Amino acid sequence: MHKRKLGNSDLEVSAIGLGCMGMSFSYGPPKDKQEMTALLGAAVDRGVTFFDTAEVYGPYLNEELVGEALAPFRNQVAIATKFGFDISPNSDPRGMKGSPGLNSRPEHIQEAVEGSLKRLKVETIDLLYQHRVDPNVPIEDVAGAVKELIQAGKVKHFGLSEAGVQTIRRAHAVQPVTALQSEYSLWWRKPEAEVIPTLEELGIGFVPYSPLGKGFLTGKIDENATFDSSDFRSTLPRFTPEALKANQALINLLGAIAQRKQATPAQIALAWLLAQKPWIVPIPGTTKLHRLDENIGAVSVELTSDDLLDIDDAAAKIAVQGARYPEKLEQMTGR
Ligand SMILES: NC(=O)c1ccc[n+]([C@@H]2O[C@H](COP(=O)([O-])OP(=O)(O)OC[C@H]3O[C@@H](n4cnc5c(N)ncnc54)[C@H](OP(=O)(O)O)[C@@H]3O)[C@@H](O)[C@H]2O)c1
């Protein structure tokens, strides 16, 4: 698979990575460990070298899975993980019941990293993100704590997730940021206004999460879809039957382009992201081998400037319905 560099850093990874969250967290009960281990190995066989996990996914289960499954391939892959949610007993890190707690105090970052290193079975974390900006801890202190971990050889690269541009600049001044991981896709284009120009100016790579709109942009979810209470999407305004119905216009657009390019809607959604900047590396998540193949096939779908203009024109006429997150979770972004 083609490789891409994340910004000005020396971190070079497959143009499409693999989001591992859904294997253990957020989208229903954890999936079968043996099957997921085989899927992770199959991804390496296919040239995927960038894997995304977090302490909070499970909590812990996803890091354990990724650590064990990728141990045989340690030298071929980059593993990214994240700290920053409060995952003490009785906390609500996914915000399924309300507002999740955060903890980015420097001493807690150190503890979290020790745990992640053990679970991932690695001596150094290739890319360590702060999962959400913690309003109670100055970002300089967070960047300083990660800088010390880099100096100690426990971490290679620093990242932020859903941070606002001022925070990105302040963090970058203390410890260069290699990548920002935030939501970005055809149905969430807010990063285009301020974030992407800032990343370009500072030479920071961009890792779009939920690049398939949490499954919606694949065309496999319509207003008849049901999500049980263990599926995070049951709490999202954008996944109500009304919103799903209204937003089918986006699927029609992706379907039309897909037909023209002999590709699938999921591949067009990913190829569109890849076409935005050469330092963008999406991390679609899947628990199924045939979908992994479909998703990585997006690297071979080349959208011409005419295709991109058509997509932009058509997308500009579609007003996406429903908030991407409930208000309490949205308030934790862009800070
Ligand atoms: N930093 C953050 O705050 C944050 C937040 C959310 C996610 N993430 C990271 O980003 C990764 C990806 O995001 P995401 O999982 O939320 O959303 P996504 O990649 O946009 O979509 C994943 C969903 O789409 C389905 N899917 C994947 N490929 C498909 C295909 N070709 N056809 C039909 N359905 C398909 C998956 O189901 P199946 O498993 O059934 O295929 C899953 O339900 C996560 O794994 C996680 O590592 C980070």
C-alpha cells in the first residue's frame, strides 16, 4: 500500500490505517478476540501499518487485543494510542449516561502511559494522543509531560484529538505535534475552516476519525437501522430515523460518483479524504475482513479535480441533519 508522512514528521504510515475501537467498544459488545486477532494480522498482510487504539476503548480491552495481535509484527507497524479520559470505577468515559470525566494531569499521563506500554507489549508508543483537551490542565503542562516521556524513550510522537487551533499552537510550541486526530468526513467538514489551514501552516499531519461517518457513508445504514443500548450510535442525534432518512441525499451523491468510478460509496468517502491533502491518513474502523479489503481498496480510487468539484457542488446543496454528538460531548471538542 502507498505510504504517507504525517506532516513534517518522520512518521510514515500506510495511506489508510485501521481504527480498532469497534472491535472492543462503542459499537456493541466486544467482538470475538480470535477473530479480531486474525483480522489485525490480515491487515498487516495487506500492508496496513497504522493502527489506532486508546486506553479508554474497553477500557483497556482494545489495547490488550491490539498489543497481543500485533506483537509478531512489532517492527512493521506503528501503534497509536490515547490518554485523557477518566476511567476510574463508576466513571462514564463514553458519556452514555452524561458527561465523561477527563484527566490529563501530568502524573496521570505518566501512569496511563505505563499501563498502555504494558498492554501494548511495546517499549515505546509510536504516537500518543491526548484524547480530549482537559480544561483543568494547561496544555503546556500536557505537552511538557509528553515531552519528558519522549525524552525517556517511552513515546515517539505527540498528538492531539479534537483540539482547537489555539490549543494546537500552544502545545506545538512546547513539544512539536505530529498529528491531530479529529472527526472529518463528507458529513463533518468543520475542520476545513480553521483546523486544516493551521495544520498545514505548522506541518502537522491529520488523521480523520469516523471517516465513514460511523458507518453511515457506506450506504449500509438507512432509517430502518436499529442500534441497541450498547451501541453508542443509539445516543447520537445524527442516527435518529428522521436524520438518517434526511441524510440519504449524501448516500445518493456517493452512490452516483461510485458508479462512475466503479467503486463503492465507502471507497469514495475515503478517496475524497485522501484527495484533500497528501498528509491526511484516515483510519476507518471495521470488524470484517471483506470490508477491510473494500476500505483499503480506496487508495486505488483516484478522484480527478472534476470529480472533486462535482462532489463539492452536490454536497454544498445538502444540509446534513442532526448533531454529530449530544451537546455535552460536543462541548468537549474544539477547546
Ligand atoms: N479520537 C476520537 O475521539 C475518536 C472517536 C471515534 C473514533 N476514533 C477512532 O477512529 C476509528 C474509526 O472511526 P469509527 O469506527 O467511529 O467510524 P468509521 O470508521 O467511520 O465507521 C465504522 C463503522 O462502519 C462500518 N463499516 C466499516 N467499513 C464498512 C464498509 N466498507 N461497508 C459498510 N460498513 C462499514 C463498521 O462496521 P463493521 O465493523 O460491522 O464493519 C463500523 O460500524 C475508530 O476505530 C477509532 O480508532 C477516534
